[in-house]
Amino acid sequence: MSDTDEQGRPEPPPAGDETATLLGFLDFQRATLAWKCGGLDAAGLRATVGASSMTLGGMLKHLAYVEDEWFTQRFRGEGMPSSWQEVDWRTDPDWDWRSAADDSPEELFALWREAADRSRAVVGAALSDGGLEQLARWSWPDGQVPSLRWILCHMIEEYARHNGHADLLREAVDGQTGE
């Protein structure tokens, strides 16, 4: 088995330990999003399907936000990066999705890649300092606190769900299909 598939996505290790498997699947899902959005111009990243207002550009921006929200803010307990701090989320809860139409493809990819890189750094530091059992510095209203393991599983789910949307959007843009 090669280390990457025909789209250049890193293959998760078939017999890795829990940490390597979780990180492998998260990076595979991140690479799937990059593949689905790759090579498109601004119009392609703004295209919608049917009645949905969802776009591939909005998806890149949304997932950049989700990366920072879960790893930087919730897990580490730090403030969000400056790109998110000036947004009035109560007034415009879908700002990430909606505002992506104003951003160039280069800006969207940079925002998403930088967020994923920050997340990788947070996870790497956490794994060096206690492992998957570490709890976030954030809790739900009922007092439950997610572990790093839970957050990684949630992020795999978040990407996988949106990558399904990305399949439909990309096919509508230029006919490109694939898993």
C-alpha cells in the first residue's frame, strides 16, 4: 500500500495505534476537502446546488473556523485567532459561510491551511503532554468536558459530512466526481 492515493491524499495507517489512526483519518478528510476544492477559481468556489446556499468556498471558511473553535478555543482555552474575533456571530451566525463569497480562492485556502496547521500544532503538543485522554478547557452547559480523543473523532465526522456535500458541489461545478 502506498502512502498516498491517486489524489495525493495521505492514507491512514491500516495497522496504526489509536493516535496514528485518528490523526491519519483526520488528515485524509482534510486532504479530501483540498482535493474537492482544488483548482477552482472564485466562481467555482461560489457555485451552489439547488436550493442550498452552501458553497465550496464557504465550506473552506467554515472548516477553518471549526478547526480554530475546537482546537484553539475549546481544547486549549485560548482566544480565537484575530480573523474570527471581529465577527458578531449572534447577528450573523452563518458569517463564515456567507462571507466566503467576498474572499479570493487564495485567501480561503490560506485561512483554512493556517487553521489546520494551528490545530496540528495543538494536537502535537497535547500528545506530547498527556495524550488523547486530556480534557478540553471548555465544557458543555451540563458540565461535561470532551477529551482530545472525542474532539478528534468529532472533527473526522465534521469533515466527512462536509466532504459529502463537497462531492455534490464539485460535480455541479465541473463534473469532477470521485469518492
